[in-house]
Amino acid sequence: MIKKNLTILLSLTLISTLMSACGAKRPMEVVVKNDQEKVSTVSTTEDFIYLISVSDADSLAEASRPHWMSSSKLVRFAFNKTSLEVKQVVDDPRFKNNPTNEKSILSIPVVYKNYRCKQNDFKECTNKEESEEDSTWDKREYFLPDYERLQITEVSFLPLALDQITEGCFSQTSQKLISSELKPESLNIEIERTYSVKDISCAKSVLVGTLEELLASLSFKVRYHISIVKAAALTDSRYQEVIYPQGDQSMFGFFTTDSSRLDIDNRPSADKVITKLDRWSPNRKEIVYYLNDAFEGAEFAKIKSQTYKVADAVNAAFKEAGTSVDFKVKPAPKGMSGEDLRNSMIIMVPEAMDSGLLGYGPHASNPKTGEIVHGRVVMYLGNMKQFIHRTWDEIVLSQVNQKVPKAVPSGDTGSNSSETVSGPTQSVSFAGELLDLHPVTSTKKNAIVDSKSSFKLPDGVVVSSPVAAVNALTKFMKSTNSSKKALAGLEIDKGIVADDIDDYARKHLSDLEYYSNNNYYPADYFGFENAILSAFKGKIPENLLKTWSQMTESERAQVIDLVLPVAWTVTLIHEIGHTLGLRHNFSGSEDKDNFYSKEELKGHGIDHDIHISSVMEYPFEDIGALPIMGKYDVAALRFGYARKALLADGKTLVSIGEKGIKAKQEELEKELEKLPQDQQTSEAQKKYSLKSYDYCTDEHVDANPGCKRFDTGTNLKEIAQHQINIYDRYYKYRNFRYGRRFFNVEGDGAYLSRMMGSFRDMRLFFERYEAIKESIPNDELWEKDPNLSPQTKEYLKGLKEGINLIANHMMSVMVQPEPICLYRAKGDKQVRSYPLIWIQNRYANPFRSQYNPSVYSCLRDLRSNEQIQWVGQFGRYINSRKDPTTENPFVDEIDVRGIAIDKALASHFLMTRYLGNLSSDSTTGNFFDIPEQRERLKELYMAIILDEVPVKVSAALTDGSTVEIKEVMSMWWMNLFKPSASGRVNHVLGIHGETPFAEILLRQIDRYAGNIRDPEGSLELLREFQVTRNLNTEDIKARTHKKIAAADGNIFYIFPENTLAERIYERWEIATVLEPNPFEIQATLAEAFSKKTPREELSANLQKLVKDVLKVTDEKLAAALLKNGLETFDYLAKRGDGAKVMANVMTGLQKSKNFYEGLINALPDSRGGGRHAINANISIQVRGK
């Protein structure tokens, strides 16, 4: 029995063994795991670096920007029951154990899977795999990610991201997965989101065009690329972080990475913030930037070649800086993504984007150390093409004028031409010296404007002629840089409606500032002049000497082909600099000691002067830009990468040490002090001091008038003049359609922001002046103070000169008239004029029967009359206009944007005591507090309010001669500001209906005249603009006064200190005497005073006039008219200024009683609560038939 059982057992064992042998030969039948990943692939214990970018977007969607990226974050993966979370690493290790401190920035829905061998009834593996559902989620081996439903939970500064959290214009409607790739060291995901516009009023944020385009723009797509890479795979294990103290940050500008810890008592403390310098690891053998596929196009061969040259220039700078790093560019392998953190890339965008940018240079760094691990340069080649035409026309015009000085095109160039509106060279300024000069006088130059006859129209009606053109805008002065943490910049809150200009300035950051702060290179101020002149060796050939609109397509292509590589080079090297860690340096244009010499430039193959020390400057076009790294840039790379600095002798290098360059400088100074006094020579000082470089950057711009983007000038006076010149130079591009497809009234809001930035920058000169006066009150002694160094005296002298230039410029803007036409009548050499505004039907118009009432240009209008020759035009439109000959059918489209906003801002920044900047608002002065400006400003404000504006104009005529005019003119109808289509503009500027400029000025005076630091002086100024309403007898009986009893029942009491009210009273009294006289009698009185006609002769002339011209047959009425006329003559003769008064009557300077009663009613009340509304329809006598 035992033997039998043993036999059976052996048999079973053999069968089992054979079966096992057969089973080993068959592969396991596994379940197909499509898109499933092993949980073990994702490390949850290691640090990763996270970056999200916009990989692509609609090129016409203004709300988004392709290739823009967020800041990098240090993250870790964490699985939970329903998702794979990407969580930001907690910086302070003391709080790592609290899971609520881990902020999730990305959430990916997942389903966990597990598999096992399917068993038979005997619990044996059947060699087939099956899904297993018994284990808990955290014990399962696989997960299925649903990338299409991922949620980005971080708040980033990417386009649209901020809009989403502020419930702005856009809403996400769908999301789909484009691609994904998970590896042990990385996760890359690309998704596409579709957005729709919530409200049609937001459509302008995407596109505004035809109805079809508008509807199409209400929905658009944006692709996002999420790249998460293991930190160890990106960083250098031997990298040494560089601590970057505040003192060092004021000498060389690098981007930073901050880490902070709470103090021992859990309070935030400044000394617990550690700032590290951003840079690539200097241990790297090479830094490689790959070129995207767009470079492979044959048409971009020159661009590609220039890109390699720029790389060589950057590499040479690294070598000169003393590093062993090789900087290279290479073609990208097929399919390489520039949004993947592992790839640094130069991305060329050939098509035009709606952003208006030339370049963008961000980088990603290790949030722990500041080591740069990813660089990205985005070059908007299509945008560069768009901006060439503007500068081309300027250069062509300049070259033509140099060749034929007196030749100015006489044909009308159409509504998009600035020449038809702005005319030849001109300047307008406030002529305070004319305040007592009535009637009009003039000076003489090549052309002559005679004071007695030049402004008489052919029908004999006398008019007042205005003046034109402002020359103006910006550059700034230089000062010691404050650290960024010590400067309080603008507080940005775009969700709050500003109550007035001060609030608006504080709450709104300009596009230029936003772009600059985020490493974007805006195209608006890059004029391409240097690029064009370099491409053509300084002179455009004869066959191309024509405007852009006159050129053929092939000629334009030829110009673009020559110019683009030059513009590309200077933009590219700037953006690469950003990706190496370098910040902007807006002092590069003032750093004269570190400009390259002619010989040095020649050694680099550059045949023209370049007055700039850094590629990190935003250069204005006149000074050009560097195609190689500047001396500052090399020194900055030496400081950041080699950790060395050059001594003042220009030869010796010293190591900086761990404490930084500022500490090294102090150490050298102490060593110098140890030397005997006789050994502290200038040569010794060079060996014990570091070579200095001028530096300032974005956060200094708002507080330092010497630190500005797109500036030029090596001293404060030049800088101020440059700001003024920019304003004038860009007027025709800024305010005219100039070929733009879309140019409409909705743009007033953006125009307000832009011009506010310009005028605010100019105001910074005063803020610096005021701050210095706090320490040195008597500015008259600044240049004589023996305690001040020659350099300081020179600085202060330039500061005062700059302030005066800025004040004069702002006053010039305030007195700018509407366009004035200059002409000669047939057979007459005399230059005459008339205001273009007269053509409108609501105004007196002697030419009404001859001309189109919707005139747009003097040239086009007057050219049609054979009796008149157009010889010039000056002035600028104050309200926006549409050219009546335009074929554009849209009612909101315009052809010229008026300068009413400019006028309101110029007066505001002269008068305001608060700039909206906490670093400057500790002082509360304004331009009225400058002794040499106070009287001029007071008289200017009163002159505009009284509508007796003294101006000087110098205007070039079409024959090359120049006419100079000085006169006091009426601008009331010109200075009626029409409401903007932008409610924001109306609200900020205080425009309601047609608003007189005088009303805006009175509001400003009432609000800003008082100064708490000078209560007596400012109160005296305020009283000069006040009046007192409706006093009782007891209040006034002890005081000398005058009064006006207005038609509306109000009584206005005027005391001796009320200067403006006194002047209004005087004119009101004259109007009271004059108004009973018909116009013909007034004209006869004017002639009598002009010719000094005796009273008896005047009496006879009046009798004849009443009988023969007025046809009065009633003897009593005739006697009354004669009596009134003679009594008016006697009144004016007794005054002693009858000729001036009657000249003012005939030129429209003397107004009606109704006008002056309305004006005095608008003055601030001396007891508070004054009114400022002036009826825009008050009667003004403008003489005409």
C-alpha cells in the first residue's frame, strides 16, 4: 500500500514538474494599459522645478502672448485619492510638517489601477493578468492621468490668468489635451483652452475691426505648456549661490531670487530675507541656446547669420569678463520645444503679433539658489517690419530738406499725412511779456507779419491769429540710486475707478512700465533710425528717396531686407542679456566714461559713434544701440560670474569675496586711508578704488528723473530737452491715423494713460528739485555754496535748467491753439492768417460761402481758391476729428486725436501737489512755489481764464522762410473740450458736456493752490483767484470793494486781493458801456481811436453812419445812438486806453457782459464751496459778417 501511494505521489510530482516547465515557456497575457503610468515613475520625495508658458495663441488676440512664461517654482509631486497634485515646496523647514502649508499649484485627476495574475479555482495563477480592485488606492501600482481635465490652481502673471481671478473680460469655455510625456525626470503637458469674451465691450482687448472680425474675435484659443523637471537634472551640484546684498544691487543689476524665514518669534523680518543673484552656473563648459525651426526658412538666412554673430559677441564678453563659459547657438533638433525647461531656445516669430513688442527675454532659475536653468529669447520679427515705415519717412524727409532747403511738397498727401496738419517746423510758447501789449505786435525774420494788417481777412474783418506747435518731451536726470525696497513705487489696483488724475496716476501702471518690468522690449520708441542709416551707410540712395507710401512692394522689401538684420542684432543681444540674469540699465546713455572710443568700436567692426555703455539700456534712436556687449555689461558679467572687479586704474582685477562688491569698495577705501597723506595721490586712489559704472533700473524710474527708458543726454538739461523733443517728434505718429487700420475714439483711455506717463515723468524733475530744497532751501545759492562739490553744483545747475525747460514746455502745451492757416492773397506778399476753426458753421466765418464747412486741412481747403496761396499752417487739433474725405464708414473712427487731454494733464502736473508716489509725496510743492515761475504761471492761468492768451510762434513757410508772430489771442471756442467716448477719461479729467478749459483750471486752482508748508503764501495765491458771493451789508461795509450784480440775481463782491475778479470786473464794466452800441458804431469807434480822430469829426462820422448805413429814420433813436456812441468814446478816452480796448473788441478779446458774469460765477468762493461750472454757451462776441 505504501509502495502504491509512493508511486502515485511520484507520478503527480512528475506531472506537476512537466506542467511547470510548459508554463515557463508561455508569456503572461497582460492587460493593455493604454495611457497608464507606473506610480513609481513619479518621485514624491525629490524636488522638481515647475514652469508654465503660453506656447501658442491667436496672433490677433491682444489678451495673450505666445511664448510668455510664468516664474519658476520648486515643487514636489503628491498622490491623493483622486488626483496627482503638484505642490509648492515650503520654504521654511520649520513648517514643512504642516500639510496645509503645502500649496497646490496643479491638480491632475487620476484613476488608480492595479493588476494581478488571474487565478483558477485552486487559487493558482492562470498566466493571465486581470484588473484588481481589492487594494486601496495608495497600494496600487498604476495610475491613469486625465490631463484634459487638469486644473491650474496657481495665480501667475501670464496673460489671461489675472483676468480670470478678477472676473474680467474672458471666460474659459473648453479645454483639450494636445500632448503629454511623463518620464522619471520630467513631466511635460500641453493643453489648449478656448476663451470667449464675456461682454462685447471687451472685444477691443482681442480685436476691433469689421463686424465679421469682431464676431470672430469673441472667441479665441490659447495653448499652455506645463514643464516639470527634476531639479537635480537641471542644476549643477557644485553650484555656489551668490548672496546679493542691497549695496551690490545699487552697483550692478541682476535679477534675484529671494528666500525668507520668519523670525524666532514668527514675525516677518527684513534681515531674514536672503537675496541671491540669478546667473547660470559658471562651472558649465557651455551654455547652448537652440534656434527654433523658423530659422530654417531660406528667407531668414541673414537673420540666422546675425544671430550667430550676436552669440559670438556674447561669448567674447564672457571671455573678457574672465569666465571659462562658452556661449553658443545651435539649430534645434527636430521637434524640440522651447517651453520644455530642459531646452534654452531663441524663438523667432515671423508673423506680426498684436502685442507691439520686438523681443522678450525671460529666464527660469532654481528657487533655492538662483542658478539659471532655462533661458528663452522670443524675437518678434513680424513686428519689427511694422515699425520701419515710420522712421523711414522721417529720414527721407530730413534728407530731402537738406538737399533742397526751400522745397516743401505742395500737393495734398491725403488724410493720413502729418504734413497736411502739423505743417512745417514750428514752435509755440507762452508770451508773458505780451500781457500789456495790445494790439498785436510782431517781430520780423525772413517773412513779415505786420501788426496792423496781417490778420485782416479779404473782406476787411479783423481777427486774432493764434500760434502753433509744441516742442516737447523727455529724458531725465541722474542721482544716487535708492534701493528698490526703499522706493515706494506705484500702487496698482486696476479694479478701482480713479476719482481724479492723482488717483489715476497712482493706480494705473503704463504699458511701457509693465513691459519693461517683465523683460519685454516694446517697439513704440524704437525708431530704427540707427538701423536704417547703418544699412544704407548713412545716406539713402536717390532711387529710394521717397516716402514709404510712394514705394513699390519690391522697394519696400529691399529696405526691409537691409534694415531688419541691424534691428534684430541690437534687440537680440539685449534680450540674451536678460536671460543671462542682467537687468535693465537706464543710465547707460549717461555713462560717458564707459562709452567705447572710436578706435575700440573700429576694432569691433563698427564705423559710427555709439554713446551708450550697456546693451541693457532702452536707447532712443538718435544714439543708436550696441551690437556688442558694452563695457558695463562686461563688468557686470565679471561681477556676477567671475566674482571679480576692475580697479579704477583700468588694469588690475581683484576678487570680490563673499561679502560683496560694496564691502570690497569700503575695504579698499580703508586701505587708502592707512597710507600717509602725501602718498594718497590720484594714482594711489586708482589702485585703492573700484572702477565705477553708472547704473539704474526699473524701480528707480518712478523716483529718479535721471533714470528713464528711451532717453538720451549726458546732463540734466539735455535730458529734459530730450523729453520735450520726444513729445513733439512723435505727435504725428501718436495723434494721427498714419496708415493705421483702427484709430478710434475708444483709444482715448489708452492715450490718457500714455500721456499721463509722459507728463508725470517730466514732473519728476520738480520732485527731485523739491527734495533737494528740503536740505538746501535757498536754491539761489546752490551754485555758489562752497560746501558743494563742482559735480554737485553742475548737477544742481542742470536740475534748475531742466525744471525751467519743463515748466515752459507745459505752458506751451496749455497755449497751443487749433490749426491756423497762413496764406497770401493773390498779388500780395503779406502773410495773413485765419483760424481753421472758423470754417465750422457755429462760429463767425467770413469764408463760409467759399469753403467746405467740414474742412480738415488748410492745404486742401485753401488750395482750391485761386485768390489765395497756402504758405503754412500751425497749431494742433484740440478736439478729435474725422477727415470728411475719408472712405472709412465707421462713426467711431477718427483721423486725428485732439490734445485736450494733453492740455488738462500739462496744467495738472504744473499745479498738483501730489504725484501718487509715496517716495515723493512727503513734500507738497508745485511749480507755483518756484519764485521765477510763480508770476508767469499765475498770469498764464488768468490769461486762459480771461481768454486773452499771449503766445509766440515761429513757423516755417513752404518757401523755406520763417515767420515769427507775437500776439494775444482768443481761444475760448478752441478750448472747449468735447466729451470723450471713454467715460474713464471724462471722469478723470472732469469733462461733462462741452467743458471750457478755464473750468478745469479753476478746479485745479481751488484744489491745489493751498500749501500746508506755506499757508500764508499759498493763501495769497488762492485769494487772487477767488471772489465772494452774496455778502450782507455788515460783512462788507468796512472793506473797499467792487461788485457785479449778475442777471441771475447773484451779487459778487470783489476785494483788492482778488486779482482775477478785478480783471473780470474791469472787462465787465467795459462791456456794460459798449453793448448798447451796434457793431457798426463800435467799428467806427475802433477806427477813430486807431487814427486818433477828433471828437467833432467822430460825431459827424457817427451821424452819417446812423443815417446812411444803419438807415435810422426815427430822430429819437438816431439821437440816442449818437449819444451812446459819443459817451462811449468819452468813457474810453478818459480811461486812456481806448485804442487797446477797441482793438480787443474787434479781435474778440473783449467779451460780452454775459460772458464775464458767467466767468465770475465760476470762481472759487472765498468762504468755500465755490462753483466751477461755466456755461459753454455763454455769449462771446466774435466780429464777423
